Amino acid sequence: YASQPSPLPIPDPTYSDDDEYANVDWDSLGFGLMPTDFMYVTKCSAGQNFGHGQLNRYGNIELSPSAGVLNYGQGLFEGTKAYRKENGQLLLFRPEENAIRMKIGAERMCMTAPSIDQFVDALKQTALANKRWVPPPGKGSLYLRPLLLGSGPVLGLAPAPEYTFLIYASPVRNYFKEGSAPLNLYVEEDFDRASQRGTGSVKTISNYAPVLMAQNRAKSRGFSDVLYLDSNSKKNLEEVSSCNIFIAKGKTISTPAISGTILSGITRKSVIEIGSDLGYQVEERVVAVDELTEADEVFCTGTAVGVAPVGSITYQNKRVDYKTGSGTICQELCKTILGIQTGSIEDKKGWIVEF
Ligand code: COI
């Protein structure tokens, strides 16, 4: 990711509520953590409903050393972005989709999840409480990171007896250090990201540390990230460590179908809909790694990543280059989705929550 020069160690407690903006160099935002003023926190016993959350000062949380999340990885996370409009209103993009995904993930991980309404309301509260950290229009967004943690103590392997739902926030802009320049991916063959009937489709924290080794190795060889293949045949595309993948050939856009090993990205789902509105044939199917040789374009999608062009992919020591920049499908999709997210393109789909 693109880290910031140096994250502020603590939020400035002397700010005035009247300050429209925090003291941030908005032009050098990357995707590094910048602590903000408040975080939303609520807890509940297993199987109960979460109570009304509260906005606490952003800071460390106390956990039992035997918390389920620390010992057995019983945790889920989400990510969404709040954008500031010229008129000062804030915008969220399809936040109920994140809530639904957390609910489905919680079922798989035997956790208690917040309701859809509570989740969306908590996002709004967190964004508003940290409004001075929402970048000016055109300078990025406030990334909101909901966490669901098995916070109760366990020793034997079992679901935790207590859950914590928390949301913190950080202003961000480009995810990759490449900025908006094309990514160079490496097709990973030594490691798998997910296996059939595992948790690859769930946004569990335990899917993310295992990709670090392959990612580090690829970065040390000058690549932006790795592209995973299916663990069965090693012949079909899955996803990148932190985002979904699409290929385009002519007027057809294809992406690997959600099969249980691929994360059901909200940007992915939106690009599929926008792509077909724009007149492309969009296919969710098995996409063979061999198709990378013939594709005109490749791009990644994700909340953090947005719609990001891929300039090259290296597979078995062969590098294939792709079309990027003006006139590409990737650019058209990126402009359209970002336009809807930031309020410069009319939302005709009811995707935007303005507050
Ligand atoms: C996101 O795109 O919001 C994610 O959750 C991916 C994460 C690795 C930054």
C-alpha cells in the first residue's frame, strides 16, 4: 500500500468542533493509518443483540489474552469509504452490502453480528464524529473499517462467549504505492489463497495474514501484488490479495464467478452492473489463466483499490502487457463508479446514502 509520510501518533484533543478540516496534508494521502478522533464500540454476549454503541475516543482496546480473536482468529472485517460532497454532505456507497456480508461471514465463523440497520447507523455515526478527517472533494475519502471480534475468553477451541463490534476510520487516497499508475502482477503458483469449501469467500481476518509471504516476495521482485489461481487445478484465476480481478477482450468483460473461494466484492458487483449498463457483455465464469495472453485489458476492483488498471502480468516467466489509460474500459468504469460514489454522477440505482 501507499503509506503516508508519518502517521500522527494521537489525534489532536484540542481541536474545536467548528473546525471543518483536520490539519492534514491532503495531497500526500496514501493508504497508511492516520488515527482520527472517535471510534464506535459496542459489545454483546453470544447470541444476544448488540446494545446501542458509543463513540469512544480513538485508542487502544482492552482484550483478554484468551479472547477468541487472539487465539483462534475469530474475527471479521469490512471496509467502506465516506466521501465529502462540495455541499459538505457525506456519502456512503452501498453500506448495507457490507452489513449483509458481515452477517453472512458471522454465520460461517459462528459469531454474533450487528443488524443491518445498526451497522449502517454505526458507519454514519463514525463518519460524522470524524468529519474533519473526511478529505476535501477530489482528495480522497474517509476509509471506515468495521471489525467484528470474538472478544470473550476461550481456552478450548469454541466460539467466544462475547463479541465486540467496532468501527474506526482513517483518511485515505490511493491504495497502491503506484498511485493511479498501472499495476504489475505476478501469478502465484507456490501458494494458494483459498481452498474449496474453506473461508475464501468470507472477509475473515484469517484470510489476510497468510497472503503476506507471497505478497512480500512479489514486492521484493518489483511486482505490485500477486494473482492467485484456484487450488485444485491451478489453471483458473481467483483474485489478488486484496481485490478482485477482471479481464476485458473486445466488448466482453469477464471475472471469475463467486464459487466459495472468491470474495464477493461490492465494487466487483457494482462494476458488473455498470459494465452491462454501459453496453458491455459481462460474464461471471471460470476464467482460465491462459486467457491472460489474449486479453486486451486487465483490472482490479475493491473498496480500498477502487478500479485499478493492470499494466502487466507475469506468469511462468512470461510477461504480458495490457492496454491502459485513455479510451480503456477500465478507465470508463473507474470514472463512472467514482462519479457515483462522489456524487458527481447521478445515482439512479439507490446505491448512495447521503447524510
Ligand atoms: C478493502 O478493499 O476495503 C479491503 O478490505 C481490502 C483490504 C486488504 C484493504
